[in-house]
Amino acid sequence: MTYQHVLVEKRGHIARVILNRPEVMNALNSEIMTEIEQVANSFLSDEKTRVVIFEGAGKHFSAGADLKQKGEPQSLLMRRRSAGFGARMIKAILAINQVTIAAIQGAALGGGACIPTACDFRIGSDDITVGYPEVNLGINLMWRSLPLCVRLIGPARAKKMIMLGSRENGTTLLQWGFLDELVARQDLSAASMTMAQAYAQQPPIAVQMIKQSINAVSNALDDALMHMDTDQNLLSQFSDDRREAIDAYFDKRDPVYTGD
């Protein structure tokens, strides 16, 4: 199958899934998120592939949600349904049976940071910057991705990154456990392929059962805890602080929040 915004390359037991909107830093609009979900689901019936590598074309992995995407005005009901694109994409990546690796270069922000946390392993280049800037727009992190970050780096560090909207470099991310490896930019592709080959050589039935068992233990409460994050996001969009955050962003000034 051919996709408009995603490239899929398969060689032997290894597949590469490449986000392909480099002209906008691989920003995630509804079309590319739907395609990523479709690609992820396609691996459920793929017997040959044993490892899936997620990459971003160009200088950056992904700038996150495409804030420039515009559409027809929607009712609150349809806005709630539309907000589910990201969560469905993340759940589809988590449901991939094969080993998943994120090869991250440049910026991975917001939703662009959520995708790597849904993978089994993460390799970053030395120019990497990861952050969750949603709070700076007056909204919460959603896409059911908050617990994924917490499990990787712990509660206090997750609070720092998500509540302050801070951006962390590769050295810090490696120390915190967000990254499994940190390599030079020019070595990123080779490093991800080396890791992929190591897992592709293992017995696939055993590997995939182990993965599913570990995920079942670590992700057991996610649906129960995070089923309301979309509604929380919609609620925050009606706050005065949300409007102030947007106005300050476009006015290039510091926001003044009131708690309303």
C-alpha cells in the first residue's frame, strides 16, 4: 500500500517507517496520524517483519501536532471525536507485536515525543531535543501518553518536562533513561539498524510473547487512568488561560495567567 505522508521500507526481517513531511518538520496532522495508525495495524498480519524502526525524514523527527491544520468549524461532539486521532495512533504503535525502535534526530516535540515513548527502544542523535510544550499553550498532554513518559524517566522528571514544557538534550535524556543509546548524528541510521538486527536474529515467537507480557504488566492501568485526557484537553481549551497562552504566543510576549 502507498501512503502520502509515510514511507515504508522493508528489507528482510526489518521494516522502516519514515514520517515524510520534512518541509514542516514532520508535523502531525490528521492525515499522517491516520496513515501511521494504518501502517502500525498492517504489521498485525505481517509474519516476516520482526523489527520496526520509526524515523523522521529530514533534520527533525517530528515537531508534534500540526498547529496550522485548519478545517471546517466543528461541534463540541465532533471536536471530541477528532481529538482521538493521536490516541488511536499511539495505541496502534503500542499494539505492534514486533520489536519497535525509534531513531530520533533533531526535535521531537509534543506528539513527536509521544511516538518514541510508545516504542520499545529509543536511539537519539547528539542533536536531539525532546519536550512536551503543550502546557505553554494552556493545555494538558493527551494521546494517553503521559504514563509512557512517567515509566521511562520517573514521576519527578516527568513533572518537570511536562509541567514546565522544558526541552531536554540527548545527554540528559540518556541519563534519565528516556534514551537507550545516544550516537553521533551521522551514525543514527547505522546504530538503529544494528539494534534492529540484534532483535531480528532472536526467535520471533518468544520475543513477541515476552514483549506482550512485559507490556501487559507495565501498561495495565493506562486505559483506566487516561481515558479522560481528551476531555481534560477540551475543557482546558475553554479557559481564559488557554486564550492568554495563544495570544501571548502570537504577540511574542510572556503570558500572564489568572487561573481562570
